[in-house]
Amino acid sequence: MIWSHLRNAVALLLLITCRTPSSISQESSTLDKAATLTEIRDAIDWSKLPLPAGAKPGRIGLSMYSLEVSGNFQELAAFFQKNLPSAGWKEDQTPIPGIDQKSFLFLNFDKGGIRLSISGYRLDPARPVSITISNLGNVDLRKLAKPSDAKFLNNGRSVALYTTASSPEQAADFCRKALEKNGWKEAPADSAIFFAKQGRILLRFLQNAMEISVISAKNASGLTEVTISSGVRKTFDASEVRKVLTPKEVAVAANEKEYLALLDLRKLPLIKDAKKRDRQIEPIASSTTVQCQAHGTLEEAIHFYRKQMVENDWREVQTDTAIPNQISMLFEKQGYRVAVGLSQKMKEDVQIGIVNQGNVDLRQLPYPSGTEIPPERADTFNSKTTLSEPDTVQFFKTELKKLGWQELEARGRANYQFFQKASLLRLEIQKNSEGATAIEISTGLIAVK
């Protein structure tokens, strides 16, 4: 559930896979065809995932589910070993030297070539276990050809790490040719320029819903160190996301009467002793937002607002505690989403922010050809396009107008707003540091005046 701690889960996965024995010949160079977005989507329905009693779901994505739960690692391992097979998942019981389920949780399950990885850790003995369940897709990097002089630190299914006497450029090119031979297409890597400044080569390859990254650089010993990793893509072509992951029918943009009937935040009960924040001018509540602070504890505020939302039939769909002493809860009802953010610094008031994000699903909007967006619904997307800045602006003006969106007066260069009934779209379009046209698009509701 703790988003910032997912890096620890990744580190744990690397530690374990480094010890995973490989029984596949390094001369093999044929990868299975990468899973499609539909296959990844259908591999597991997170809403039907069996969870241990008392589990608190956290962040949920296309290929990842995080949660917190009390218990010891052995009990939790036994739970998943008992309940996942009934859903068609078969545990990979290959022994992993040095791995003790008393110290942390690590399990692998397979179904139809798809790998499901479960890792768990406890940073504080007084806290629950943090568990990350990841759909790693169907790529088995052990089947990818490696240099004949490769000395492996790890040759796992999803991560390969080795050294070679070749130069970083030669090592990267070896990987490029091996992947292209298997039908993988090289694509721009967002951090390639940054990596290059550090003397590292970063390559990105795509096939269907899967992604493989290659990092090649000199290590302290003067050898070239190569890291190859695979996983489900974090972004996809917008047209594919719209086709595979969103409802066929596009929701009608909210009007004022409808959203007020569903939730008027001016009428949502305020926590005891709620008051304006320091230097806050606007009222505590509008029809679409609440901003205030209050005495008490963060736990009391969480309980209060969770109770208010649930009693009004709002379903909690996501919880994020990425930052200590801060929580973000997302509630959904009839296609509308409401975000509740709470935080508290030592000996200070609880800070409270609530926003009705409306019912617009940004994944269903038109985007320039080739634009990649995340597969999960959100109130803000950041993407980029190969179109020029003027052409991108014209694209959105033309396409949004076809869908009934009307443009509001621009608020300065690069900022554009469109409305439909009581729904609002905000766009920021400008060149980024790498010369591409960056797009930031967000949605919300227009408050009642």
C-alpha cells in the first residue's frame, strides 16, 4: 500500500532473482511473442483477487496491486498458496537458495505463460506487512541471447545482469540485434538523454503490451555492465487504451444538477473544529472542493471522512500512503470520482483537501496519433507527441469541438480550457527540454457560483 516503498519491493525482487538458478541455455535466442494488452487485462481481475482477512488495499494499476495486512510471512504465503490455484495460477516452486519466508514474502505463480509475482516486507515490526502483487507479463529473458563472454550476476526471468569485455556501445548493439531478431521495436526512452550525460546507454524496446529496457555502462572495474529488465508497459498508444480498457459508451459530461444531486461538497459534514487554512481567502467549501484544517489526529480525520463517503454509497477504489503522515483516498460512484487528501505534520492541525473530479475519463478523449497514455484512469495525464506545438493545439481544438467541448478564453500562452455542461478540461501544451511537444491534460468540475 505504501507507494514510495515499492522501490523496496523492486530491490527485494532483484535480490531474489539474482539467486534464481537458470536452467535455460544461453545459446537460445527465441523469445515468446509478447502478451497483448487484452491478454494482460484478462490475466487477472484485481477485483476478484482473494485477499487475507483484514487486508487494506492500496494502489491498483493495470499490472500492480499493493496492500497492507497483519500477519507473519509464512501465514501470508500459505494464504496465497491455498487460494490462487483455484483461479488457475500454478506456483513455481523452484527452490531459491538463501530465501527464507520467515524474513520476507516472495512467491511466483504462472498461468498461460503470464507470471504473477508476490513480494512482501515489513520495515517496522509494529506495522503491517506491505505486499506488492505484480503481473510481470510473459517475457522470459533467460531465452534471450547473451554475449558468449557474459559473466552473470543474475540471469532471471525478468531481470538479467552481466558483465562483458565489449564496449558499452557494442554491448548495447548486441542486445538491440537480439531483440530486433525477435520482433521487438526500438522506441524512444524518456531518460535516455539524462543517462547519456552520466555515460550510460539506455534503450527501450516494445512489443505488444510488454517493454524491455537495456542499460549499458562501464563499471568501477572497467568492464561493461549490462542490465536487461522486462515488464508490462506503463504507457500505451491512446487508441489502444481507449479500445481495450475503457467502456464502449462515453459518459455524458456532467451537468450541474446531476453532480449536485450526487454530491454537493457544501453539504458534506465538516470534521469538528474545521477552520480555514492559514492565509486561505476562499470559503472552506464550494460545490466541488473542500479546503480546511482541524485539530485532532490524522487517524481521526481518516475515519471521519471515510465514514462520510461510505455512508453516502461512495466506494473506496484506491488508497495511497506514499508519504509518511499523509493519505490520499479515491472514492467512486456512478462514474464520478472524489479525491480526499489528508496530512498532518508533527503537533500541527490536520490539513484537509477534497475534490470532486467529475465523470470525464481522460482515456476516452482523442489524442494525436502515436501519443502514449497510462492505462489507468486519472484526473491528470502527462504525455507527448511528435506534432509541433501549433499542430497539437489545433488538433485538440478541432477534435474536442466535434465532441461538444467549447473553448474558454485562453489564460496565457500554452494554457487552454474547454467546457461541456459543468465539466472542465485544462490543457497545457508546450515544448519540453528534449524538444518534443509535451501535453498535460486534466479534468474537473465547474463550481456553482
